[in-house]
Amino acid sequence: MREYLIKIANYRLFQHVMFWLSYVMLFGLVYGKFGNNYTYYFLESLGMVPFVMASTYITIYLILPFYLKNQYFVLSLVLFLGTLLLTCTLQRMFLRYINALEIRLNEIYDLSFLSLFLETNFMVGIAMAIKLIKIWFEQQKERFEIEKRTLQSELNMLKAQIHPHFLFNTMNNLYALSLGQSTKTSEGIAKVSDLLRVVLYDCNEVFIDFEKEINLIRNYIDLQKLRYDERLTLNFEVTGEPKGIKVAPMLYITFIENCFKHGSANDPGSPWINIFFQISDHQISFRAENSKAILVTGRSDDQPGGIGLENVMKRLEILYKNKYILNISETDEHYKVELNLKAISN
């Protein structure tokens, strides 16, 4: 830590040294050209550095922060002009002294004083502009960090919501198997165990490998299929290469849950579900559609406006803002969700 602070201090010191060397070079060359004596004017500019430096640092480290904090414009302007007048007066007295001229008050405030005033104001203005730009960038960085922490907190909250929501629905499926005294209950317990492991250990990152997400979906589908036997017609297909691609964990599971909960579970006939993933050109295209029973009554929390769908839409807005297209359509006979988003590569 100490070495880091020393490094920063040395870097800032270097910047300040270069700034004042630039001042000496600029005015030494300008006055040297017109006065035809570069050596004298370089030395004169060097002698002016402490005065201009004092005016500059008083302005940017005392007056400017005072103004930014209190917004007293008139008082800050008076302090600024007073600082310039004082330092320029001292500069004129110093110049007359080194040139062996008598220091008289009526001879200090002449045309040369105006030139010194503008010269000092020019350097103070540059330093103030640099300081304001640095302050602006620091404020933008701080605002970005606050927004980032806020979004991360919101994202964590959404993930905390969806995990128990998903597990609750999964346990309900297992409970339904046990009520029917199904021989597949033990297989269902094994599937739930796999799902629990994935949710608890593999879904804690902001993005996970797309292959893990696909495996989670496969396990969930296998668990659901235990309830329906041959009554359900289900197509699940993944085309393209999922390796090297990351995706937000459990992003698609709500849509797939809905296919079963609000489609197949309410259809006593022969329900069908189609789930497709296509990866191409750095895009992930997802489509899930399911049949609907002719008469469906009641409403659950994952229909439009429910917890699951609302959660997914908020996560999409946080993680894929302006990088996704979500379309949801519904008729009397089927329900369809299409989600296209930009793939994130490792």
C-alpha cells in the first residue's frame, strides 16, 4: 500500500513538474523572441513560477472547492480576483527588484501589470480547466460505481427470488409423483438432487457456461416428463455450438416452467411442447411454445405480471440492455415465447 501511494505521489509530482516546465518554455520562448534575449526571459519566467504557482494552487485547491461546495459565486470571484491581484503585485515588485528599479506604487500598476495579470490568469485558467475535468471524471466514475453496485444488488435480489421460486415448483412436481405412489419417485428424487446441486453451486456467477444452462434445462425437462408418460409430446432441440458461450444462469427456465405449468398441466388431452435453441453469428435464439387447453380457468403467478416472468424481464434489462428482443404471443390454442439475445463469449 505504501509503495502504491508513493507511486501515485511521484506520478502526480511528475505531472506538476511538467506543467510548470511547459509554462517556463512557453513564455520564455514568446518573450525571448520579441525581446531578442532568450536567456533573460527564460530566467525571468523561471523566477515567476513561485508566484504563478501560488496563485494557481490557492485557486484550484482552496477557492474552487469552496465554490463547488457552497456555491457562493460572488464571494468566490472576489477571492479569485484578490488572489490574482496580490500575486501579480508581488510579481511586479520582484521584477523591479531584480532589474534594480525603484519600487513605487504608481509604477507597479501599468501596462506591464496588465500583461502579468493576463499571463497569470491564463495559467490559472488552464489548471482550473484540468482540475474541473478531473473532478468530472471522478464524479462519473463514482456515479458508475454506484449504479453498478445498485444493479448488482438488484440482480442479487432477483436471483434470490428466482432460486426458491424454481425450487418450490420443482418440489411440487416431486410431491405430485409421490401422491400417485409412482415407481418413478426415486428417479424424480435423483433429478431434483441434480437440480439442487446446479442451482446451489453452479448458478452463483453473473454468467455461466451455456452448456451448464442447457444441462439444467435437460434435467428439468426429464423431471417433468416423469409426470406425463406418453401423454405429452415434447420436442427439445439445440442447434449450433454452445461451447465458449456464457449466459445468465436460469434465464430460460421460467419460460420452460410455464410451458408445463400453464400448458400441459392444465390440458387433460394430449398436450405438446416445443423448445428450440439456435446459436449462430454470436446470437442465441430461443423459442418455446406449448399447447393450451380449450378451457383454462384461474391464474398463477407466472402468467404475465407474475413473479417469474417479471423477474426474467428485469434480469434481461439489467444484463442484456439493448441486446435482446423478447416477443410473447398467445392464442386460444397455444402460447409462444421468442427470445433473441447477443451471446457473450468466454
